[in-house]
Amino acid sequence: MASVKEMVETIASLSEVRKRGWSKADLINPDQDWADYILHLPQNPPLQVIEALLKTFDDSIDDGGTQEIVIGYLTVVPRALLLQALTNQMAHLKTHAPSWLEDLETGFIQDADL
């Protein structure tokens, strides 16, 4: 398994490629690579990995529906870990992804057994 640092760096790198868009000249399909990578993350990831995923939410770009795979992944990670990551990334989400924050609040925060 990859180290925490490698996972965080790969998430950031794939996210940046997706944000800039891709063309037929690219040798990879970043949306497919993104989906494949997320699907192979551990179900009990380190906090830093969840935080890196939350940093990929950004209302200023059209993600073409690829962020839904992140939402799906977040449904299987331990709830306490997810809530800690959401707390830690709240400023980013409020600033860069307020519409996603609504979805995350509805799907995860309001349903939490606090």
C-alpha cells in the first residue's frame, strides 16, 4: 500500500489534471484515472487522505460528475474520521465549495450520531 504522503500527493496531482481539463492528446483520461484511484483507496484511510479528498471539492469548476465518486467513497470511511476531516476542512469548503458543503452537511453531518 502507498504511504500517506504518496496517497495525498496522488490525490492532489490527479485533481489538478482534472481541473485543467484534458484533450485527446493526453495519454490518460484523468476522469477515469481519478475514479480508479478513489475506488482503490483503503476503507479505513488516514485522516490526511480524507482531508486531501475534501480539498478537491471546488464550485468554480465543472467536474463532470466525477466528485460523486468521492461522495460514494466517503460513505464507507469511519464516521468519526470523516467528521474530523470535515471539521478540519470547513474553511476550505465554505470558501471554495459552498454548494458541495450543503451536500456534505446533508449527507454526513446532519446524519451523524453526535
